[in-house]
Amino acid sequence: MAHTPVLLKEAIEYLNIGKNSNIIDATLDGGGHTRAILEKYPEVKILGIEFDPTLFKSLQLNDDRLIKINDSYVNLKNIVKDYKFKPDGILFDLGLSSWHYEESGRGFSFKRNEILDMRFNPEIQPESAVDIVNKYSEDELRELISYLGEEQFAGNIAKNIVRARREKPIIMTEDLVNVISRSVPEWYKQQKINFATKTFQALRVKVNDELGNVRKGVQAAIEVLKPGGRLAVISFQGLEDKTVKEVFKENVKAGAIKLAVKGTIRPSWEEQRTNPRSRSAKMKVAQKV
Ligand SMILES: C[S@@+](CC[C@H](N)C(=O)[O-])C[C@H]1O[C@@H](n2cnc3c(N)ncnc32)[C@H](O)[C@@H]1O
């Protein structure tokens, strides 16, 4: 199933795209946002970045106005230098693609029994989720599940991971789901949000250093934007949003940007109804001074 772009109309509107604008799509994926921008603005140029090599290779979007790059947005400064690309607008649509959950086979979803990999780029990232659950100490696991997953039963889960891996290594998603299931009370399993969600999120964020990347990527974007250019960042979880807010705040203080909108833009009720994945989305927009 194709990934449905989130806050599409709003992102395009707030990027303030002009006739000949140069736009960077820092998280290209299937090109949902990029395709819509190319359709609406015939003279625009887009530089699109996607870190996942499998997603990148399968991208079905060929257009003379689009430069596609298989790299991390963390390297934005070098990328714009190499391509002599001066952006008027930059979009980050953070997190992962529906494809990662449904088709990657890399253990992002607790609903599928797959190897716990969780790397966006297994070709260059050295540490997978299997490494983390089998090598980190109980304290390290508790800390990361508690902080990155905001999981209230992190202590029990970490203790039981260490206990279980003494018997046999935790390799598959199902192994981990079973450990989590033994670590949380029955009422927790009756909640709307699945009892494994937060632990899986914590591992994914850790494996991909998502918060560190957001900080570096957003900071680099602010530095490479043309004066007057806009930066729109869509985030899907609290710590991501907090990181964006912090980087914006530091740069407002330094006089590098001003906020183009106060606070956060949220999807309409209609979008939330038709695309449940959009429900946690928050967009923040800044303008380079
Ligand atoms: C939510 S999806 C983007 C969806 C896209 N805007 C669309 O509508 O089709 C986020 C994408 O960012 C990619 N990604 C994650 N970390 C990245 C990084 N450091 N650099 C570039 N892309 C990254 C993921 O592989 C994923 O495909």
C-alpha cells in the first residue's frame, strides 16, 4: 500500500512556494509531497533525499525537475554544496514510511513476526535492534525504553529482556512481544494503544538515532536556506516535536529564523478520519531571516 502524504495541502501552502522555487524534500520516501509540488508548480526544482536504499531504488518518480539522492538529511550541507542547490523551501516529514511497517521485513511492526532489525539503512548502520536487545545492560535498556518510549513499565521490560536472553537470544519480533507481554499488567493489554507500541518505538528511535538526526538535520536546513526561505517540519511523536521546538527556539534567539506560524499546525478532522496515521502529526514552520 502506498504511503499517504500527511498535511499535504498545509505543507505546500506554508512553504510559500514561488514560480521558480528550489525546494528540498528531506524525506522523499514514495514522493507523496514531491509529486504534488511538481504537479502544482511547473517551473519548480526539487532535490529529494531518502536514506533507505530499498525505498530509494523502488521510487517510481522520474522528472527532469527532480534530483534524487540516497543519503541522510544529516549531510544536507554537503549535499547542497555538491549540487550547488540554494533552497527557498525545505520540508521534513519525519519518522518512517507505511512501507517500513508493512513490507520492509525489518521488524518495525509488532504485528509481523520478523527479525528485529529496524535500521532505515542496513547497508551502513552498524547496530540493529537485535544488537541492542541482546547486548545492552539492563540499566541501559530501562533508560532507553523509559526515555525514548515513555514506557511506564520500562523497568520490568528491561529486567525480563535480560532474563529471557540468558535462555536464548531475542531475535524475532514475536520473542520481544512475548517478553513485553510478561512484563506488563493485564489492564495495560486492554488499552487502545498496543502494549508493545512504546518499546518498539524506543528501539526504532535508538537504532536510527532519530532525535540526534532531527537536531542535526533541522539545524543544517536552517543554515542552508536562502534568506526569506521557509522550513516546514512534520513530526509524529512528542520527543521529535520537542527537539524541533528546541532547535527553532535556539535559532530564533540567535536571530537566524523567525516563526512563520505560532505553535503547531495539525491535520483537519477530515484528514484524521481518512488517514489515521495523520492523527499524531504536528507541523512547525520557520522562516530564515
Ligand atoms: C514519513 S516518510 C516521508 C513520506 C513522504 N513525505 C511522502 O509523503 O511520500 C519519512 C521518510 O524519511 C526517511 N528517512 C528517515 N531518516 C532519514 C534520514 N536521516 N535522511 C533521509 N531520509 C530519512 C524514511 O526512510 C522515510 O521514507
